[in-house]
Amino acid sequence: MRRWQDLCSIRALGHDVHVVVCDPSNEPTPELHQVASSVTVIRSESMLPGSPRWLLSRVFNPTSLALAYPDLRGLRKSVSSAVQEFGIGPDLIWAEEAFAVLLSPHGPPIVHSHLDFHFKLHSVRGRSFASNRLRRPQALTIKRLEKVEVDACRRSAHTMCASRSEADFLRDLGISASYLPVAGPTTPEPDYRKLSEGRLFLFGNPNTAMRAARHDLRTRVWPELEQRKLALQWHQLGKIPREGGDPSWAWLEEHFVIHGFVENLEDVFLPGDASVMPYPFDTGGRAKFAVSAGYGIVNIAYEKTFECSDEFTHGVNCLAARDPAHFAELLDEFVSDDALRLRLAKGSRAVYERHFTMEALYPEYERILDIAMRTNAGVVPCAS
């Protein structure tokens, strides 16, 4: 969603965007060809079974391995060749995530579109849940991974973060950075006459944050809810994790209505539903905050969770809990008060229209391009 947002926004500002796809599994779509000025797909070099490169790819976690050895699959030279083929050369490279920054050739300024710091996510995985499933070891220590990721931001002319707090973190290090949230396609205003009865959704695809949120709900918030003897309507929405991928999933299936992946969210969501995110960490941005707000869904999370997105204000367009006991108290208030749900649903949609539509973010894209290029014109290759 972030890559599509970036591509369409830069094009809407009048720039030519030549897309270099350096993830071989990320096949281009007809829609991509319609928006981009050109699309170049780079294939990885084959690795002989038993070779050192092949062994590394088999042994280590693929994310940290890609950051430790970005040219392991021979992509860097191909990226440079693809960029040179644009003739006069690009005015700017728009690199989607740190891996693309590390593959980008030196010369043109780079805008780094940043989603997550992996050194933070690794820490969350170790603290928030356990799993019997064997995992590949990391190719880098957390300290070394942090250095690699921060250095990628330092190398870039500007880093555009999906999290307000992480943009602040980089600026405190003297790195040029700004905050721009993830925003999906603009959704029509919901019909508030169809106000929800107070359904509670765990909404999101399987990833570290969702596993941690389910773990926190089961182990810390749920006992508080049981003590209050609340009868709540719990729903799951999003792709189902692979078998054995989430220790809390069996418990979830016992207590939730399972929807799985739904193509059209309006087929499920009602204004005044809640997107519940008991995630007691500050890592990356929460795209679901913006998506939910567009449908008049009320985000309910910890105060810590909202540090990435200061557009949200407790009691105005969201509910922010101090701790698990307060989380249970807020859920009780939310489901018990129709007027509160309606007010928060309208507030959620209002903050969406001000801050989370692609159109509302065009001026910020223009500002970021100005910072990196010092001009408003040019051809902008996009590494993805």
C-alpha cells in the first residue's frame, strides 16, 4: 500500500517515475504499467547449491541477511545498469525501504521511504511471545542491525518515515527526516445511520505487531475483561497466519468470529466498530489506524501505540489506554454508550479526511521532493 501510495502521489505531482523492481517475487501488475513511465524487473543471479552464497541464504533470516549482504543475489550491478539506461540520468532515486537504499547507485540524491526499523521489531519478537517453531538465526546482532539501518537513513538525502516518533528519532541524530503516514485509496464517507452495536475487531495481516497484540490481549487485557464479566462481540479480520505461526491463534479461534482476508472492507465494517490494537510498543507506523478511520472505525490502543501517529487524540477520535486495566475500562465504556461510539466514529472519519487521504498528503510529498532535489522538476526512478 505504501509503494502504491508513493508512486501515485509522485505521478500526481507531474513527475515521470521509472520503476525498478528489485524483489524478484514482486511481479509487476497491469496497474503498475499504467501509472509508471516504465517498469524494469531485475532477476536474482542463480546460486549454485552448496556455494557460500547459497548456504548463507539457507541459514540466516532473509530480512537481516538482505541488509547485511544486499548484493548477495547480484542485484546491485543490475540496479545501476537499469538506472543508467534512463539516458540523461535520474534527478532523484526514491528507494522503498532500507534494502533499496543499499542497492541504489551513488550520485543521484535518494529519498528513503521508511516503514519499520527491524532492530526494534527483533526486540519485540523476543519479549512479547514465544513459539516452539524453529527460526533462522539473524545475520546481524541487534546493535549491528541498528547501525546498518540508521546508516541507510544517513546516506539518504531525506528519509520519509511512516511513524512520527521514528522521524523524531532520526532528526535527533542529525538526519534529515519527516513523517508521512501510510494512506490507502480514499474511501467514501460511511453511513452513520448504520451505527455498529459495538463490535471489536483485531484487524490486520499476520506480522510481528499483530502477533504481539494478540499475545497482549490474551495474557494481559483478557483477564481484566473476565473480571468485569463483559459480553463483548469479538471479530478477526485479515489474512490467517500459517499453521504454527502464532501461539495465540488457537485461543483466538475459540473466542472470535473469524473473517479471514476480505477484499472489500465495507462488506464487513460498520461505522462505530472498533479496531483494537493492544500493542504496548512503539515500532514503525500503524497503517490500520488510517484505513480504519476512513470507514468511521474507532481505533483503540495503548498510549504507547499512538506515539507513531499524533493525529489521534484520546476521547476525540480514538481511545488510548494507559495499561491493561484501563484498556478493559475503555472497551466497557465504548460498547455501552451509543452516543460515544457515534461521536468517536465521526471524529475518526474527520481526522482521516484531514490527514490520511492521498490527496491531503500531496503537499507533503512536494515538500519532501523539494528538500531532496532543491527543485520541483525531474525524472524520478523508484526502487521497490
